[in-house]
Amino acid sequence: MYKFVRSGKIKGNVPEAVRWAKEIADYVSGKHSPVKVHVYTGMFGDLNTIFWEIEHKDLASIEALSAKLVSDQGYWAVVEKAAGLFIDGTFRDSVLGSV
């Protein structure tokens, strides 16, 4: 089992950034089923960070979703709505494997 995790630091308007984080998660989950994107915020420490998490059965499914998103114009339209919501250069992607 693998988890893909993306995080980004909010620039200022937390409620608007959280709404957008849920919108992009709902879009990907709805368009690319059976993918289910979960959205989290920090509870302690850096509270202005949003995390998206997707559980995958294998690395190939992570690559397949990435390839689909690159060519998904609807996805990019939703991404554009995030302009100004996050601090530039703070997005980080991680792939976690179960041990």
C-alpha cells in the first residue's frame, strides 16, 4: 500500500484556501474514480498547511493518475482558481510506502 501526499502552505485567506482544497479534491475524486482524495489541515505546529492524501495499491496507479491529470483540462481549470491562495514554492509531494 502506498500513499501520495501533497502539501502546500496557505498565503493568507484560510477559509478560501480550504474551500479550494476541497474543490480540487472533489474534482479529482469525482472525475478519476475510484481515486478518493482526502484533505487535511495541520492541528499543531504550522496551522497554515493543507495536505491532500490518496491511497494507492501500487506505484503504477500513482503514475497512471499523474498521467491522466496532466492532460485533464478541467483539472487545470480548477488549479488556476488557486492563484494567490498559497505561498509560491511551498508545495511538496511525498510517496509513502507501508512497512
